[in-house]
Amino acid sequence: MKKHTWVLLSTILAVFMVTVPMLAHHGTNISYDHSKTVTVTGTITEFVWQNPHTQVYFDVKDEKGNLVHWAGEMNSPGVLVRQEGWTRKTLKPGDQVTVTMFPSKAGTPVGVVNKILANGKVILDNRGGQQQ
């Protein structure tokens, strides 16, 4: 009987440890201001294609001509593939883009990307099909 109880408790603990982190997914409303958008034009420096969210890094010149390094969070690779037809090569260093995003509440050059134009063409809109 002791062995059966030990196995049962170990199984319950293992299931708990696996499922609890799945419930901890964060929301973007905590860190980003969804009541306003910021639009900047710059040059892609890096595109990170990995779960849980793809990341795009790009350089933008501010109104004084200073270079500002921006970072944008986007949807997962799976969503971008299914709903937008993207691949890990959709954005490449050197690409010129105009990015509209929900900015960081902290005022840092970071945001949740809502729209991207590359070569005058919209390649991402509505965060890659995600409902807002």
C-alpha cells in the first residue's frame, strides 16, 4: 500500500509541475500601452524566429539624428507561418521597414508589433491575425 501511495503522489506532483507553467503565460497589457501606437522607420538588425514569440530588432534615427535600437515582439512562428505565410527569412538584416507598435509603458524603445511595411507593402497587420 505504501508503494502505491508513493507512486500516486509522485504522478500527481509530476502532472502539477508540467501543467502549472502552461497557465503562467503573460499578457501584453501589463507591459505595453495598447491605447496608443508608435510608428517608426528603420533598418532590421536581427530577426529572431523562436517560440514563444518572434522578435525583431531594428535601428531608427530619432529627431536629433541619434541611432536608437528598437525591439519588437511579435506572434509565435507557428501563427506567422499559418496566418501570414512568413518564414524565418521574411525579415533580413538590412531590410528597410516601417513598424507600428504598441509602445512600452516604461518609455523604452520596445513594443508589441502591430503592423510592418517593407518596401511600401504591408507584410504584417493586426499582429499577425491575433485578435486585439
